[in-house]
Amino acid sequence: PVGSFFMNSPDENLRPDSVGAERRNSHQRQDCWQNIKALIASNEPEAALAALKVLVRPEDDFPSQRKACQLLERIQKSGIGLRPLRVALLATSTTDHLSRVLRLWLALEGFDAAIFQPPFGQLVQSVLDVKSELYAFKPDIVWFFTSWRDVEIEARPSMTLSQAVDAVGKSVERTVQIWKAVSSRMDCLIFQNNADIPPLDVFGNFEANAPWTQRSLLRRYNLSLTDTSGEGVVIFDLDHISALFGKQHWDDSRYWHHSKHALSFDALGLVCSQFARLVGAGKGLSRKCLVLDLDNTLWGGTIGDDGIDGIALGNNGADGEAFTEFQSYLKRLNGRGVILAVCSKNEEEIAREPFLSHSGMRLS
């Protein structure tokens, strides 16, 4: 795990052996695709789904995500232990591709998802009409898949701070009223996107210096949305995911104006995988224990050979700082309820020594 703290230098990434490794990896992945097809053909659905779960990655591009979707649709899902799940995907944008990728990632998380989508542009109407197909569908989860374009706040240079706060409050209240309409009629969990703040704006860096700019208003909206959400409502942090993906490539205006797709096709895997993991956690499928080795995991080196003064930990160089930072991360995981455990071949007395006497340890 500590390896994630280190990154290759630019010239390392350009080495011929690095290019060769990438090609080998590409060939291996192609073999895996073929293996999954063979498992499907031989009627081994559990093995096929397990292989697909290992192969597909959130960062894979859209053609790879679509290829995985096609394989999933060929897997016989009855009798392999997937939990049924009914998801209503309510959006003001086009979500046909999103729903397919979402079904994939929910399956990889352990769910056989049925997904309802109202006719395009009918989000509000579907919620307000008690006789709409939404309520007949009786979803377990309602996902309001909105974007920054749905936040109705006009950025005006004449706005004072109090006016900006008031405008944001009215926009959030409109969203809350939609939640209340759904929750008053159905027993379901509601997921609400926050605003994915766009990278392009009029005032450049000054956007962060005035309360009335688009960026400032959307940031205030996101915070207010979090403050307002109560029991039964989960804020899906779309803005954070857009930053993980990369703001410059997140939103392609060509696709919005041509076909009303709210985000890049290549971002669908990351968005849907994050949502599926959140659903899994809400349904009791989250991991609750993290089992760790010691040598070259919690510290650098081997405690049995290098001794307490020879391991890399704390302020003895970059490696030592990285291991200490990793321990601090683990401590935060423990603070949220994750159990930490050790699995080590070290003698217990030797293994305990850093915990008891090394100043760089963050775990006890």
C-alpha cells in the first residue's frame, strides 16, 4: 500500500521497458476478455462475473466500459447470489449510457439492478405526479443525477454577500422540496448530486475572490446542500469525482449541446463505480476490517534484521515520512470504525517493539 505514495519520475515513464510492460499488460487484458467469454460460453456465470470484477477498472475508457457491459448482459445472473435492487435514475440530461454502466458496477458490487428512467426532461413531472411510473416502480433508491447546469442561480456583479446567500438558499430549498415530495410518498434512500463546478469561468482567479461569481455561488450551494440534507438523503459528491477525473476533460460542451450528455463518456466508469460502492456500503456490504503486514508496509525494512533504529519511519528521510503518513491515514480509517489487524511472520515480541518505542509510530 505504501507504494502508492511514490510516483515514477517523468523519464522513468518513458523507458523502453515501461513501454514493453504496457504492451504486455494490454495483451494480458485481451487474454482476460477472451477468458471471460469462454467462461460465459461454458455456463460458468459465477466465475465469469468474478473475472469481470478483477478485469474492469473505474478509469477504463468508455469503449472498455461498454465492452464490459456487453459481457455482463451475456452472463446468466440467476442463482449467483446477486441482490435485487430497484434504482430510479432521475436526470435532466441523457443517461442511457450512464444507466448501462451503472448496472455493470452495481453487479460488480453484488446487485442485480433494475433501473427506471423517466422520459427525457420529465424529472419534476415524474416526482410531482403521484400516478407517474416512478411511484409504480417503487424504487429502493432514487438518484437525482443533476449537474451544475441545474443550479438556478444567476451570478450578478452587483450582488452583495447577503444577496448571494439568499439566492443560494432559494435554490437549495427548491431541491429540498423535490426530496420531500419523494420521501413523503415512498420509503426509499435518496441520492442527490452536488454541483460539479466547471473549470471555465469569466473572471479567472477572481472567481474565488467575490461572493457573486459562478464558482463562489456553486461552492456555497454545495456546502448549503450538505447542511440541509437530513436522514434518508445522501449527497453524492459529483464535484469531488469531477476533480479526480480531471476538470479539463470532465465536461465536453459538444456532447451537451448535441445530445445533452452532462459529462464525458470516459468519466462514466468512475462515477458509476463510486456510486455503486456507496450503495454497497449503505446496504451493509462495506469492508470493516483491514489486515496489514508490518515489514515494508507499516515501516520500511525488516524489524527482525534492521532493528528499531534501522527501519524507515518518521523523520529519517522521505521513505520514513511516507510510512508515517500512511499510518496516519490508517488511524483516520480506524476513527471511522474500520478495525485494524496485523498478520505477520515476525516474532511477537520483536513485532511489538516499534509500536512501543519508536517515535515515528502513529499506531499503538
